Amino acid sequence: MANSQRRAASTEAHQRHSRGSRLALVLALVFFSTLPVLVKVFAAPQNRTLVLTGHPGELAVTELGGRYYVDIEALMRVANGSLAFKGNQMVLTLSAPTTNTPVISSEANPSTTSGFSKDFLRAGIEEMSVIREWRSGLTNAIRQGYPVTEEWVASFRGHAQQNLRLVSVAATTDADRNALRLLNNEFNNMKKLSDRFVEANRSLTYVPTNALDDDPLDQKILNCAHSLAAMAANNQFVDDGTCQ
């Protein structure tokens, strides 16, 4: 009788150990199978800006895992739309662009049209994007305490210069030429700001991580970028003085 009880107890202990081993194996498989997903989810997002043609304002865009995301409610506000719920569906209705947006006729004289030409608008938006990435890179480098070298800045400056030449070639209307002048100012101010920190690194001058906080030139560059983005969205040149 005692031997039978010992065998039964031994068998039960073995079964518990076996079940525990199988459970540990299942948990391990689940963890490692979801590990790529976890890495993807917690990867640092890249922030960008979305401009809706015909609508004033900008939308913050987050890049995560190779996809771009915007806040639905923010999109609704910028596009003057509405959001409704029908069962398990969300219905987003966006308004049409403003009707007073100038339309450039293909038969019109491009030098006398009031809005931006199509090629200039495309090239100008690309130049604004390059300058925005340049400023973002400089800001991150300073906040992280990284040295700002001439070689590092040259890659941004060269890209922006090349795009600015394309913008210049595409300028055909009065609005194009006026906006080109402001884009040149934005480029020159960004170059001036970068050169300041390149010189500080060359002369081994200490640069605090908050050096750009409330910096007048940096604020001027940012305000000019917002003004240019609003012009592009409305397809209309308006000089509010921020890019002078």
C-alpha cells in the first residue's frame, strides 16, 4: 500500500513538472514571436508635418514602422470637416478647398497669374521640407550635446542649395518670384544659424544643450516656415514680414 502511494505521488509530481515545462515553453514561444512587434512598436517615431492644399494650418505627422499617422480630430479641424459614428464605422467628411483659391489656366500668361505656378509650388514645398529637416537635425544635435561639424552641416546645406536652384528655375509668376525671395531669406538664415554652431565647435566653445531656447534667429526661421506653409496651402503670396 505504501509503495503504491509513493508511486502515485511520484507520478503526480512528474506530471506537474511536465506541465510546468510545457507552460514555460509556450510562454517563451509567445514572447519571442511577439518580440519583433514590440521592437517595432517602441521604435522611436519620426515627426513630420502635413499641409493640406487649400486649407490653412498644418498637421503633425508621426512616422512609425514605415507608416504615417495623423490625428483624425486634428485633420477634421484643419479641413473643416465632420466626424460621425455608424455602428463600428467612423465616417470622416472633409470640406472642399476654399473656393477663392486662384486657378491657373494653362492658356493664361504665367507671368500675370496671381497664384503660384504648379512646378514652383512643388519645388518650393520640397525646399521647405529640406530646410525643416536641416533645422530639426541641428536642434537635435545641440540638445543631445553632439558636435556640429562643417562636414555634417555641408550635407544639409548642399541639399538645400540644390533644391533652391530648382525653385528659382521654376519661378514664372509674380507670386513665384516674390516667394522665392523669402525662401532665399529662409535659406540664408538657416545657414547663418548653422555656421554659428560650426564656429563654436571649431573654436572649442562650450554650447549648452538649451542654446536654441528662445533664440531670436531660430524663432525667425520657425515663424518664416509657418508663413511659407500657409502661403503654399492657400496658393497665394502674402508677405507678413516674418521672413524679412
